[in-house]
Amino acid sequence: MARRLLAGITLAFCLLAQGTAIAAQEHRQPAWIELSQEQKQILAPVSGQWDAMPALQRQRLLGVVKHYPKMKPDEQQRFQKRLKPWSSLTPDERAQARKKYEKLKQLSPEKRLEIQKKWQEYQQLPEEKKAQLRRGKKSPTPVVAPAPAPLVPQAPNPEPVTSETSAPAIQGPAADTTQPAAN
């Protein structure tokens, strides 16, 4: 009886150890030299960074690589163009970008279209202007000196009352001359 119990416990530990080893292999992502030629070609912009990347980031990129052949040529080109800058972001910067993307997805279609138009306008700007905006500086506006303010506030000049002009009418109950005064 004790032998069966010992054999069962040993078998359980062996299965557990084997399962842990398999799970560890699943989470381990291949090194650059282990990638196929097709994967290396697609991921070429990050070849120098690949082995230093976190496993999760490599896993995500390999997921994109699986779908890469099915992408339209313009999507493939966009992926290639954005791959290197995205990979060079810190994990915090990537998390921040993901949050902004989620917020953008929650906006109304009209608001997203407005933001897209502004982004396209920004893309058309010269690099110098883009750099100014990134630094938080507004574009230089023409310098126009404001009109000097008067030192002492002046009241409007009252027009003198002459025989040709009448004095302003008094408003209120005293001005009503059509009603006889009550005694």
C-alpha cells in the first residue's frame, strides 16, 4: 500500500515537472537566430533589438508576422514603417500609447474624423514647425504693438444743451405728465 502511494506521488511530481517545463517552453520566445528567413525579413527593422525585447513583445510581433502575408501591401508598408519607432518605446510609453488609442476608439466618428484631419494637417507641416509644436511653442505671430491704454479713464464728453437740442427725457414715474397728480 505504501509503495502504491509513493509511486502515485512520484508520478504526480513527474507530471507536474513535465507540465512546468512545457509551460516554460511556451512562454520562451525564439532568439533572432532561431527565426525563419521570412520572419527575419519582416522583422528586419528590429533585428538589433530582438534578443533584448521582453518575451511578451516578441510574442505579439510574431503574432503579427503570422498575419503579415494576408495584409494588403499598404498595411504591410505601414507595419514596416511603424515597427522600429514602436519597438524603441519604453514599456511605459507603449502603455500610454495604448491608453490613448483606447480613448480614441471611444470617441464619436465625427470627433475621430476631426482628429484625423488635424493629424493630416500636422503631417503636411515642415519639420521645423513640427519641432516647434513638439516643444510646446506656438508658431511665431506677427508682433503688433497694442494701442496704449489711457492713463486716466475718461468719461464721454457730454454734449452741451442748447436751444436747438433738448435735454434728455427723465425716465420713471416723475416723467409721466399725462396723468394728473393724485392729491
